Amino acid sequence: MSDADWRIPSSTTRWFADVPADAPVAVLLRHSARSPFLPGDAGDTVPLTSAGVGLAQRLGAMLGDRLRSLQASPLRRCMETAEALRSGAGVDVPVVADRLLGDPGVFVADARLA
């Protein structure tokens, strides 16, 4: 799949268009498109692809100044997703690494098994 093939799903754009501009919004994401894991690798350091960065930036642009805070798992691909969202939105908010979101956390009890 080429970078141009990665698009924000139409269901996401329809949902976002239906949310009133003055309404608070919480968006929960895992991460954008990532590179494949190597065999036997837990993937802790796997980066986003260029398509993944572009996709997150486009979503950030949709959010714009409605993006008020960013929390992400400290895993590389999650932090890169948050940075790309912030860049696309053009806002100056910190990206807070939160281990409760992963590494391990609520969803990952043992990183070796993940």
C-alpha cells in the first residue's frame, strides 16, 4: 500500500463533521500506521511509517485548535503519533508520556508477552 492509499476513514470524517464545533471531544487512538515487527520482537521501538505520520498529521489538521491535550504510551509509535497529531493541528500542547496507557499499563500487563 502506498502512502497515498492511507486515508482517514470516511466514518471518522462523518463523525467529526457531526460534532458541534463548540463541543468538547475526547479521541482515543492506539497509534497510526507502523512498520512491521521483526520476528520475535515485541515492537517497542517500531516507528511509524511515513504514511502513518501523514495520516496522523491529517487527523490533527481536522482537529485543529480543538486539540487541547495529548497523552500517549511512551512506546515510540504512540509518541510519534501524538507528535504528528500536534504538528498537523498546529497547536502548542505538550505530549505527555503516560505509562498507564501501555508499556505496561491497563492494556499490557507484560511487555514481553505483548
